[in-house]
Amino acid sequence: MTGDDPTNRIDGERIRTLAPQILEMLQGVRQLELDNVTIDIGDLELFIPVGAFSHFPNADQAPPARVKPAELIPEQYIPLSVSYPAKVREVVLGATKASGGSRCRSITIGGATAPAYSDPTHPAGNLPAIALDVFDMEVQLPKVLKENVREVIGDPAEWARMNVRKFGADLVAVHLTSTDPLIRDSSPREAAKTVEEVLQAVDVPIIVGGCGDPKKDALVFAEVAAMAEGERLLLNSVTLDMAEAKTLEPVAKAAERYGHLVLAFTGLDLNSAKELNRRLYEYLPPERIVMDLTTVALGYGLEYSFSIHERARYAALMGDTELQHPVISASTNAWGARETWMKMAPEYGSRELRGPVWETINALTLLLAGIDIYMMMHPAAVFTLRDIAGRLGTPGNADAARIRDWVGVRV
Amino acid sequence: MTAAEAETTRKKGIREISPIDVYKLLPGTNCRECREANCMAFATRVVNGEIVLSECLPLLTPEFRAAFLKLTELLAPPVKAVTFGPAGNEVTVGGKYVLQRHEFTYHNPSPIAIDVHDLMPETEFLDRIRRITGFSYNYIGRSLSLNAIAIRCTSGDPDTFRDAVKKVSGECSLPLILCAPDPRVMEAGLTSCRDRRPLIYAADEKNWKQMAELALQHRCPLAVFAPGDLPLLRSLVRTLIAYGVEDLVLDPGTFSSDGISSTIDNFTAIRTQACRTFDPLFGFPLIGVPMTVWCGDEISEEVLRWKEAVTASMLLSRYADLLIMHSLEGWVLLPQLIWRFSLYTDPRKPVSVEAGVRTFGKPGRSSPVLLTTNYALTYFTVESDIKAASIDCYLIVIDTGGLSVESAVAGRYLNAESIAASLADSGVTDLVSHRNLVIPGLAARLSGEAEEVTGWKVLVGPKDSSGLAQFLKARWPPEP
């Protein structure tokens, strides 16, 4: 996320004082107002490496003779700074009036020059952006999620507005679930109308999600793309199945022609991700592609997602141009885990806490693997991710005095 | 340095060691005492991290001492493995070969220790120990549990601490971490659990000499505590190694909230130098102490637990080889136990299991026929639920390219045609006399079409296989 717009800034100090409110959000007592919360990128001091260090003065010395030392042997610490030959592309989501759209601001994601939070001497790059989900019809949601949005279910525009105003969404992700031929099979025209209403209800950038059917999605995306010309929507998603169904080309061309971006979705397989991107390069500049490498729920294979993202990022930084795209995580998928919604024995705690913490940990785990943009749902997960993502990559306050006596704490 | 240099300026990493390198140093007698086909097969499994060197019994005899030492050095992980706890119930921490799990695999899942302290009222103290030892969760057929107890001295009094350690030792056989900055207190604790080989926490700037003496005397591993001060941490490690203490565990300090970036940076820097450059001073296991969130002035316990949960999970991902926590709430611990299990699975293991028909229990001709996908975690979850409920049935595992039910339905890998094809391939038509198929609840939308294409009656099962037993009780056998 770029911080050039003053209304888009989160003050670290202020957000810290808000921490207790996590509790209240969990209880659904009240929602956090993020109106005055700003982050000031300009204030961050970045360590600039004074040189690369490739050897340790003390590391190769012979071990000292076994005479018990009487004093501490002094040692120094020289940070190891690793530089990478390549970087991840930046992608701009949403277009302002000045650039042909109607959004109040655009959001830049990507730009990583090192694995996530691997080295404080590398600038942290753009903050991860957070999109909150909206569904265009009544869908089955766990109770804990539903109670935050109950009054707006079935009204995508109102839901979008709530996501932005109440929960501080950077973007809104509209899922056109009703277009699924096996569900309601609503028409591309109806779908485009829903997107139009959402665009009118909020002025943040929008992600538009289809139903997963490669033929139907192509029709829907073409209609939506034309209707929202110039808005730099992120079309979620294009797949190799579309290539097989011969619908990839029309969708990619529509995205190109009407000034949108595509989300290239593949299932935990880097070769597929690369192949899909290669096909997309025929129609679109690479700066219009974001990758979805698949987010699996904690307990259902999150480790596959974690490692695929670590591998993709490392390969990208080492020069694999076909993987140098920002990546998205649908952390809402965490709610697929039974531990998020199931009533369990009392020793496992209440699902009111288990669910939100599951989504939070899902998102934070992948943050450490390099996620650039999220699709999420629970306000407490959003709050915590934003808080921690804002802190990582900036100099921390390692106040030794505060924790030195943890052993003696009377709790 | 550049990333390429970082890759090459080290001693041979585990991925560069070939089975031949190992084979050359083995006895070469193909004695099969290790249960492998021959020495070459053993060597291959050793470099794959699937078997440990000490399984080769001849190698442990004096005759092969030199070869054993050479092999130990060749295969030594950049992060030392340190063991503590009573014989037969010990835990090993560290022993990491790589920075990122996909490079090889992570070994020695980080034990999670829960604290008690020596001024806790008796009933609370005993209740806590019972809750720690009793906590377990059945996850895909494995029992996940807590692994150690950290006994903290809050009294400052050697006798009180001694009693607390004695009490814990009497109550359970879990490995212990004795936490006391005062060497006199530590000594009292150590003398009351002589055969437990606890981890001593911790040597710091002031007490390091006495703690080193205690570690040597009692042959216990020693933690090193230098919060937020990496030069001091290195200085302590170098000094302690020179002192003769070789089993060290490092605590660079766990800071949460506005200190979280320092924590992640320090843990990452230490582990990166250990794995990329074989730095000898950082090549030790790391302790994360999410419990430090309880040091602040935050009052709400729920917020503290939330912070502890979040901090613990990040430290599991970022190289903590051992965690000390305070919260005993299930919602805090469950995600840690599951994430730890997941993170330490072998990433080389495929995402999918073999498609085909599986038999559970003793199914007869009227037993249920169920269906699921071949995504490993989906399959293991269903398998574990079927076993837990002792259901006699056939389970058709359909090839969805390793996708879960929901993704497979969305991506059209699971559809009426693929269901029909797997029914035909499975041969299940010969095994049962009925024609009723239970499909996952998440594939409900396929039921109509599947009935048409397969000619079977399709029952929409529960959305989650934990509901299978109840579902079958109510719906099986189906009405004709």
C-alpha cells in the first residue's frame, strides 16, 4: 500500500492504544472506527546497508584452549546482509479520476527486494493491502462471521460500505457467487449491475470474483470489464482451466482493453503458475498480473501454501521473471477448518475466539511467506494483521527492561 | 553478500551431500541390522533425513569410531540438536539443517512448555500440572499434546523453589525447564531433580559463570538469555563454549506488540547466519517466550492471550525450536499444536494420496459407500473420522489432482462424470448389493447430475466428516 495519501495513514502509536478493542470486537460489542487512524511512512527510518558482509572476523579462529574464562569474551555482531538479483513487480490496483477511474485512491502492492522480513536492511516495500469479502447472495457463513454482517447480507453495496467504513477495508472483494450455473446462474448483466452498485457505494479499489466456472466466468468478466472501463479492477480469477475451455484469451483481452488486472489462480503448483503467466503475457503487460497460489486453512494444508509462497518468492528474487508478481491470500479460507466453527469440548475454548484466531494465524503465517494482498473477513483478524504488518519491517522497540524479569512475573 | 554467495560460502549443506559421501564411510558389510536392504540404501535414507546414523549398529563399535566421527561431522546440522528431560521421556530441540522447510525438511518439532511458578497456591499449582499433562487433541489420527513444564521462581527463595521442583517431578514425567536468574535458587532446584536433566534457564550477563558451573556439574543444557542484544548473546555463547558448556539454547528475547519486529528480525538473523554461513556462535536452538506478553501493563487477560497466540504462531514459523507459554486456553494452544505439526511434516511428501477404493472395518454387502477426494489432508481427515467412529464402509478416493472437495467442485475436477468413472474403476459395484452413494456435503450441488450419470441413488452427506457417524445413524440404510 502506498502511503502518499494522508487519509490513508495509520499511526503506530494510536493503533497500539486501540489494542484492547480487539477484545470488544471479538465479542461483537462494537466495531472499530478506523477513520482517524493513519500510518506515516515518511517517519520510518530505514537502515541503509553500509556494505555487504561476507565473512565473520571471529568465526574462523581456532577455538581457544580449554582454560575456563574468568571474564566475558567480547564478541561483535555483524549483520549478514543478503542481496538478491531481482525484485517483485509492483502492481497498481484501482484507478483514480486522474487515471481514468473513479476511485479515491489507488493501491500499490508488491515490490519486494528480499524474502519477507528476512533482513532489516532491505526496505520493507509496500505494506500488504487488505480486501474484505462481500458476497452477492446469501451464503453459508459460520455464526461468528455472520453476526458482524448480518444486516447487510444480500445487499452487496451496503456490505461493501460497511467493510470500508466500519472495518477499514483497503479494498472490497465482491464475490459473484450467484452466477454459478449450479447455484442461481444469474446473468452477466445482473453481475455487472452488482459490481456497478458496489463501485458507486464505495470509492476504494475493487476485486471482482467469479464462480469458478471457466465458461461462465469469462462471460461475466467480459461484461464487468466493459461496464467498469478504466477502474483497474482485479478479476478473480483466471485459470488454466480457462485456457483449456478457450476462454482465457477473451478474458485477458477484455482486461487489457478496458484497463483491468487479472488474478492468476493455480493450485499449489509453481509450474502451473508459471505456465499460466506465460499464457497471460501474450495478452497483458506483466504489471497487470497478481498471483493466487492457493491459501489452504490451518490444519488442512496451510503448510503447503506456506512453502509454495516461500519457494515462489525466493525463485522470483533469484531472477525467475515468471514468478515476479505480487501474491494474494484468501485468508477467509481459514474458516473452512472445522476448528473454526465447530462446538468442541470446553478445554478447546469457545469458537467465538477459536475462529477469529484461526483466520488471524492463517494470515500472519502467510505474511511471513511474503503475501502482498489479502482477502479476509473477521474484524479482529483484520485488525491484528494490519497492526503487525505495520510493525514488521520497521525498527522495533526491543525494550529489554520490560521483559528481563519475565521469570518473576506473578501470573 | 549476494544470495548466490550465501548459498556457496558454507560447508557442505545437507542437500549437497550425496549418498556416496556417506556410503564411503559406512562399514559396507550390508549386514542389514538397520533393516535396510544394504549399506547404500541406508546411506540414501540418511542423506534424505529419514533415518539417523546411530541405526547403523556396527558404526557404533570401536572399530568404526573414526568413520562414525567423520560421518557425524559431515552430517552435523548447522543448528545443534540439544536434548533435555528424563531418560526415556526426553525432548530434542534444534537439529535444523535448513532455513526454509522446502529446502529439505524441519526436524524436531518445537516442544511447547507451559509455566508454573513456585508461589502458586497448592491447588492451582496441581490443577495446572494436571491440565498441562492432560491436554491433547486428536488431529487426523494423531494425538497432539504439550511437551514440557517451565518452573519459574517468583519467590526468590531456594527452599521454595526446591519444593516446587520436587512437587512437579512427583506429579509428572514431562521434561522440565528450571527458570531462575539466581544461581543459588537454581542449584536448589537442580539438586531436587537429579535424574531429570532439566534445561537450565538461564545464563545472562551477570550470572553466567555460576550457571556454567551448575550446567557442567549437573550435566544439563543451558539457556542463554540476552534480550534484544545480539553482541552480548554472541559474547555469552563464545564464553560458555570456552568454559566447556556445549549444549546451549539461545533466547534473544521475545518482544511482542511494538517490539515484534525486533523479535522476528533477531530470530531470523540468528537462524540465517547459522544456516547460510555455518556461524558457530549462532548454531544453537532458539527459545521463544510468548509468555513475555504477560509482563506488560495490559489488563485484559483475553487480549494478553490473543497476543500470546499470535506471537507464538509467528515464532513457530520463524525458527523458534522451543516455546514457553502461559495460556492454557484451548483456543490459544490448538492453532499452535496444529501449526507445529503441519510445519514439521515432510514437504517432499506429495499433496495427494493414491486414488481408488479403501476398506474400513469389516464392510458387508449392505455397508455404506462413501466418496472423498485424493487431497492428502482431506483424505486423512475423513480416514481419521471414519476410524474414530468405527464405521464399516467403503471409501472411494477420487483423483482431483490433490484438490479438496470444495476446490475440486469449484474447479470442476469433481463432477458427475468423474464420480461415474471412479465408481466404475473402483469395482465397488461387485462389493455391495445396493446402489447408494454418499457424497460430501460440500459437493451437494452435484447430487442431481451424479444420479443421472451414475444411475446410483446419491445421498448428500455432512459438510464435515466429523458428522459421518451421526449422518449414517440417521440415514443408513436409506429407504428404498
